[in-house]
Amino acid sequence: MMTFDHQHETDVAVFGAGPAGIAAAVAAAREGQRVSLFEVQDRVGGVMASCPGMMLGAGYPCGRSIGGFFQELVDRLSRQNPPAAERRPCSLENFGDEVVYDPETAITVLMEMLQEAGVRVCINHIPQDVAVERDRIEGMKVTHTQGCDHVTAKMFLDCTGNGDIANRAGVPSSVGDGNGQMMGATLTFFMDNVDWERAFPAGADPYFTACAERGIREGRIHESIPQIYALKGLRPGSVFFNTVTVTGVDGRSSSSVLAGTLTARRRVLDLARFCKEALPGFEHAWLTQIGPTVGVRETRRLEGMYQLTYEDIARATHFEDGIVACDNPLDEVFRDEYVKFYSHEPALQKGTYYTIPFRALVPRKLHNLLFAGRNMSVELKAFASIRGMPQCMAMGQSIGVGAAAAIRSACGVQDIAPRQVVDRLVSLGVKGIGGLSLLR
């Protein structure tokens, strides 16, 4: 029999304080619900904290903003003095505009949004046991530094990325490709005091491919770095690197993540040294910030009422229950260190977009669970397109709204009226859904 130090009762319990979880928590709280947000780490922000400075790409399908929570965050950052965000064209092929932002300001603004909405934020809280009865989550055991809580809620929202809550509750899932291999995990970092004009001359290769080949050939950087993906940061002289990728990292295992992070840190130091010695404009630069952990791209894909397919994307399908627009390419990152490639293949015809259906965030059986983010119900090939942070924010916002709708209607999540969720999202400024085209 379980014993608990504290009872923690709320209307909506959100797990995972990344882009999806924060948006879900804020959305549900603004809909009048008591909301608790649980995070296993000692900070909020998810990938925005573990990969500081990671660009907010995919927020402008067909050149238009998806709106909603994403646009609210960008607007808040842009109003800072000096502005803490800027919209720029992406240097990668087949991507549209992205938002470059100051990561420390962004995390602060997200925390302020949670506070303003009245969300109870619980860091260093680790979910353990999930009690399921009659297709409902009846409660959860959550441990933390002060003891052990028994968490009860009307609705549970899994925004953990790994789908930890849904997995513990028995929701089926797929992991990685057919062989269980997952996309490589990347450790981001910054260098400062870079001469932008010399480092990024007009018409130059944005991937520094020839330099990377030279570094590998001379044994100065690891062979898993066939390209050096570096781009201008928000502040003059700052350069962001999303380059050092380690394969074989299982994001479900803390020991695997730690081992991958150590390997990546060594490669970061080698690469920063090589850039300083070999790349024009980097002669007087220095390494300023390394992410605290590798950024995990892929683990579980949960089973939902609907699985988004590559064919849905290629046909630019606009679902009746679509909750966010997307035109991201198939952003595939190598899974095998000996088969090194990045792919940014277009997913659909230029000038079109698809939407992600709400049903892909709803389990088949559990009546009081929704999920959002990279754990959504999606086919493997299609997964490479849906995982942009703005889309994850929009998914989170939709399940926050959906959870509140289910509570008000006293119904299971499978019986939520999709049109009610879509209409509410439209009223909150989400663009390109509900029969309203982004292109108008």
C-alpha cells in the first residue's frame, strides 16, 4: 500500500515544462482551471533551456505566423528593451523564417506567463506510479525533495516529450525507427566576439562544408561533423552552433543522456578550438555557453485516435479538427554515426501547408489524458516534419483548451467536440485552422 506525505489536488495536472507543457498549462489556467505544472528538472523551458538559443523555426508556414501562444511569446520578447527576439530567414534550405531570441529573457518571460495565469509550478518533481482504474487515471505518485505527493486531477496532460505519463498509464507507443534507433541528440553552444562580416560573407556556404571536411581529414574535429551548422545569434558577434550530434542516446535513460552529453562536450571543445584556428572571423572568438544537456529529438510516439501520416502531409491536408498549421520539411537527423547525413527534404508543395489534427493528441482509451509535443501520434516519416517548437506550443495550447472543455462538459477526452476546441483556438488568435486560410 502506498503512503504519501502530501495530497496534491488540482483540476489539470500538466507534466513536462517545455514549450508544449508551458503552453498547455497557461491555456488551461486561462480557461478558469486550477493548474499544476510538474517538471523533473530544476528549471522550466524544456528544449529552450537544454538547447539555449535554439531557433523558433516553423512558426511561419507560407510566410504567415501560426499565431496563438507562439505569437504572444514572440510579441512579448520583441517588446523588451532592447528587443529580445527577431524574425529572420533561416539559412537552411526549405525552411522559412524563424525567430532568433535571447534564451535567458525567453525563459524569464515564460515563467512570468505561468505566474500571471496562476499556474502552480513544481520543479524537481519526478512522477513514478500511475494508478489507472476503469480507463481513467485516478492518481499519481510524484516524489520530490520534500517527500512524496499523491496527485489527483480531473485531467492529466502529458507534455514530457518521452510520453512518460502515457507510457506508465499503458498507452501503446513506437520508439525510433524499425530497429529502435532514434535521431541523434545534439549539444548546442555559443561563441562570442566573432567578426560577422568575415565569418558570414554574402554567398558563402552556410554549412562551412569544406572547412568541416578539412577538420575531419586532419583529425581536428570528430567525423560526425560533416557540416558546421553555425548562424548569427541575436546580439552582434554572437554565433549559435547546432552542430555536435551524438548517436545512440536513448532519451528515456538519464545515464544514456549523461554519457551522450559528456561525449558531446568533448567534441564541442574540439570544434570551438578548430573554429578559432581555422575559420575566418573567429580568430578572437571564445566559447561562452554550452547547453546543460544534449537535446533529444525523438523517443516515443504514442498511439492516438488518429495517426498523422506522410501522405496527409504530402497532400497538404487541412483536417476539420486541425489545431496548428505546418509546412516544415522532413528535418531528418542521422541515427547511425557511420551513416552521417542531414535531410531537409520538402514535405509538400511550396506555398501549401497541412494541419495537425487534435485527434492525434487523444489516446484511444484513457478518458482523462491528453498528450502534446513530439510524443504525438504520428508515422515515422511524418515525425520529421511535425517537431518544430512552435507546433509543439500550439499542440500544448490546444490540449489545455481541450482539457478545460472536457471538464466543463464532464466528458471523456474522446468525446470532446473538436469544433469547440478549434473555434476557441481561433478566438485566441491561432491562424490557418477552422477553415480560415493562412494565405488570406
